[in-house]
Amino acid sequence: MEDDMQLGGNIVLSGFKALDKAELVVVKKIVGSYARKFSDNLKGYEALELHLKEVHKTEGSEKFELHTKIMYAGKSETTETTNRNIFVALDTTLKKLESVVL
């Protein structure tokens, strides 16, 4: 997809272009922190993919749906979450992933 962003060799973000630059910087830091945790602690860590989908947008209110997928040792796990705050959604779904694989 042309909407995909690569962070390093093994992290793919899609759907995040709708965010402004300041939000994107924070997203990259959060994702990078979790990716480092996964690569340090998960045997056979291969890749992390995140897909952001805005579910519902009304004036002054929006909900973000976030899908994550991690590939490791020939397996994969997925999680998803929906929240009004992109950063809370990101942290929640990555914590879910962490609890499943670590």
C-alpha cells in the first residue's frame, strides 16, 4: 500500500498519514519502544504491523480503531482496540499483544 510507512526494517504502519506531524512523532516513539521490547524478549521476532482505521468522526469527536499484528518464529498474533485517543488506543493494543506473546 502507498499509505504504508516503514520504521526500521521490521515495523510497518499503515493508515497513520492522517495524523499530524507531532502526533506521528509520539506514535513512532511508542511503537519503537514496544518493538524494541519485542525484539529483545521474543524469540524469533520478525515484524510488527499496525493499521489505523478511523471508525467514527463527528465534530469534536473521533474514534480510532487500531489493528496490530506481530510475526515471530513462523507464528503471528493479532490484537485490536478502539478508543477516542490515538495514543491510548496504541498503548492498549500493544499491551494486549505484549501479554499474549511475552
